[in-house]
Amino acid sequence: MKLAAKLLEIMRVWLTKLRECLVCGVQTESEDEYCGQHQAALQNMHDSFHNWSKAYGSLSVGGFLSKLLKLRETGGSVKDVATFLTSNPERW
């Protein structure tokens, strides 16, 4: 029984280390699907969406992403994530 548990732990660690960011392909050492930079950008986008939606009266996620991509002030990581999410809306 201990051997099986040890093998499962080794496999979990191995699989975790092989994860790659869905946006840029950089290997991550966490269980997140994104590297630290893109995870932070996604979190900021989630945090901002409610305020943007309120300010615009009604805003879909697609509309939000489109507006982010058009703004000069939008940072590169946010644009990377917005582009990815435009093609993969189920990841929102």
C-alpha cells in the first residue's frame, strides 16, 4: 500500500511539473493552467470585469475582451490572455 501511495505522489509531482501555460507555453511548477504572469493578468481581468460591466451598463465577456484589445494602455500580458480567451471563451 505504501508503494502505491508513493508512486501516486511521484506521478502527481511529475505531472504538475510538466504543466505548461495555456497562453505562452512556458512550463509552470504549479497546478495552475497559466504561468504566474498570465495567471495574474487573468485574475486582474476577472476583478475588473464587474466594474467595466457596471460602467458600460451591460457588457458581455466578448465585448470586454474586445475593448481590452483595442486599448493602447492594455498591457502585453492582458492582451495575450484576452487574445487567448477570444479563441477559447470556455476558459473564462
